[in-house]
Amino acid sequence: MTRGAAILPAAAVLAVTVCWPAAQAAEPDMGRLMAQAFPGWDDSAAGHVRTVTVPHFPGVTDVRGASWETGAQRVLATPELVLRTDPTHLTLVAGLVPAGADGKPAAAHPVPRALAAYQFARRGGAWALAASQGIFALRGFFGEASLRRVALSGQRQGVAVEYGSCWGGYCGTWLALYELQGPTVQDTPVVEMALSGTNVNAALDCARRLQPLVKAPPQDSGLHDSRLHDSATPPADHDCYAIDGSWQVDPARAQPGDLVVRYHGAISRAEAHAAAPAAIDQRQVLRYQGGRYRAVAGFNPVPPI
């Protein structure tokens, strides 16, 4: 899903501005922007239900029975971000979820959140819709993902999308970072990567093997449900791990700064399952080269799910 969460909350509405003169930097009304991008929209349950055109996303909209289908589709639309691109132009990013016949979200586990962009210009003291970019990405699970604005440099900005979920005791979170070129959000991320991962609840021995570096979940948390574990799997057949990552973009003037990711946690390798777990303290640096972030130092220790 390069154009496109159970464990992450839906993103809060966020407006971002640069320090321009007060007369030019008046905050736009989010509701008015949404009503222009989605005619008839208002901030009510019924007013959030709109019809949009969904483009073709290979492997998503062409799958039989998929919740996202190419063409006109009813959705629930909510504002996510406002990004100022200069004193008289801004980009609105909205989040979309398929709407059922009852007007409520129709978003099962594999259903991503659609992200759509709309460009506005300030004309005669008011913000007017200048272009409708539409859906540029599908990301997340259960129709949820978390968005925030990122300063890639003093002159460039992007939209960070984080999302995550769990399957049979395996959990992970991921990052997809989209750059703005002028007012347009590029539909190919400059980086997409795993940020965290754990299988501490996927096998009965993992909580024990990762101690004392990783605290076991409480017995009453529901994570010890035997239906989630394969107790017959020998320890020598699987690694156990719990790794968390945090990231930042280093300050830069023009070219996007380095993306620095720090990973912490522990891993117990299958071949050393009887030994103490190894601590994870890893730093990875990715550098912006040719329109994408590429690793130049360190590595990502999160195993694929």
C-alpha cells in the first residue's frame, strides 16, 4: 500500500503555521475548509458522511470483497492536519474511513485509513479551495492511523503516519513519511519502516525468556490466553523479542535533515534460548538521497512480522 490501527489512536486535528506576519497568519476555520473540500460536510455524525472518488490501489481496491473499492464510495471524513505552504497557501489533510449503510465506520482489522489532501489559496481575505488532490495514501488498520506534521528542514515539510496492530500475539508499529512538494503531498513515501515489534505473547516461553529486560504482561491482562499461544513450539524453533523505536529528523536548512531512529528492547535468539536475553540499544541513521531516505549507518533490528 505505497499510496496507503488497532493499538494507535486516531489522529487529533492539528493546525501548523510558520511565523508569518499576524495579518497573513490568521488561522483558518477547519469546518469551513472541510465544507469546501467535501460539499455538504458539517461537524455532525450525518455531516461527516460524504461520497469521494477512490483511485486504484493495486492489491487493495482490486481485491474482491475489499472495504475500499475503486470509484465512488461513501466515507466518514474528518480533518487531520492543516499545513501552511506559504503565507497565502495551505494544504488540508483529511482522514477517510468506509461508511456502512448505517453511517457508521465499516472498518475491520485489515481496513486502512485513507488520507486525502486539498489545497487552498487565500483570496480577498478568505480561504478558497484551489485544487483537490484527493486520496494519496492508504495506511493503518481498523481505519485508524496517527498523523503529525514534520519539519524535514527549514524549507520543507512532511506528513508522518504511524500505525500498528497485533496478530496472534505478534504486534508491531510502522512509520510512513510523505513529503510535500509545494502544496502537493507526494503519494510515494520518502521512507516506510517498522518502528517497533514484539512477539512476547506469541509463545508461552517468550515472557520468561525476555526477563528481566522486558517486564511480563500482567496475568489478568488477557494476553496469556492460551488460544494465542502454541505451547507445543520448542524454544529452539523461535526467537523472542520486544523492541521499541523512536525517531526524529535532525534540523537542516534546505535539504531534509537526517532521520535518526533509536531502538531499545531485548531479544532472545532461538539458538541461545537458555541464555540471558541480549539488550537492544541500536541507532540507525537514514539520509535523504534522490528523493528518499536511505540507511547510511546502523540497521533496523525489528524482525518482520
